Amino acid sequence: MQQPTLMNLKVLLPFEIFAEKNGVSRIVAETREGSFGLLPHRLDCVAALAPGILIYENEAEGEVYVAVDEGVLVKTGMDVLVSVRNAIAGTDLGQLHDAVEREFLNLDEQEQSVRSVMARMESDFIRRVAEFHHE
């Protein structure tokens, strides 16, 4: 019986390689539309990842859970590249879910607050320029 071809997974953070794994038989990732799985012979794809739990499985470690922030997953051939802003490894799935909510989703709320303030400042600036222009 022929040995199935397995995937190579690399998880990248902005300034370092978080994980580099060979012999990965499956990967499950989360997007805004829900979870999806990757098997070795799936067609190449690109997906925008939402903050959540990335699961991969290989023979050496079994099923491994990684909490990831938003980012991008790219599958080309047998190589899967996951580029995220932050990642936390762990064995307790409940603790990882808590970490996602505490670390990554709060960041999104802070970013939305900053964007809201910036939008108000920009609209105020444009209004003032328009008033100045009409004088």
C-alpha cells in the first residue's frame, strides 16, 4: 500500500517562525464563515483566518491545538503557510479558547474603537476644511 503524501505546515508571526511541522495529515482552520479542513490532496487555496483555534495532526504529536489571531492561510501543493499576528500553543482546549477571547478578540474591539475615533477626527477635519474653503 502506498504511503499518503503529507503536508508541511509553517506558522509565521510578524518577526519569527512560530512552528514548522512536517508530516501533517490534516489541518482545521477558522474563517469568518466557519471552520474548514485541509487534507493533503485538497486543491490549492487561500483563506483569511479569523481569531480562533488552528488544529493540525501529525504522527509524532497527534492532534495539536494553537490559538491564532487573524491572518492568512495559503496552501500550495503540499505546503501550508499560515501567517498570523500572534499565536499561543497549548494542550488545554478550554484555556486556548479563553486566550483567544482575552487576547485576540479584545484587540479587535480596541482596533474598532481606534478606527471609530479616527473616523470622527477625519470627518471633523474635512468639515473644518470645507468651512474654511467656503469663507
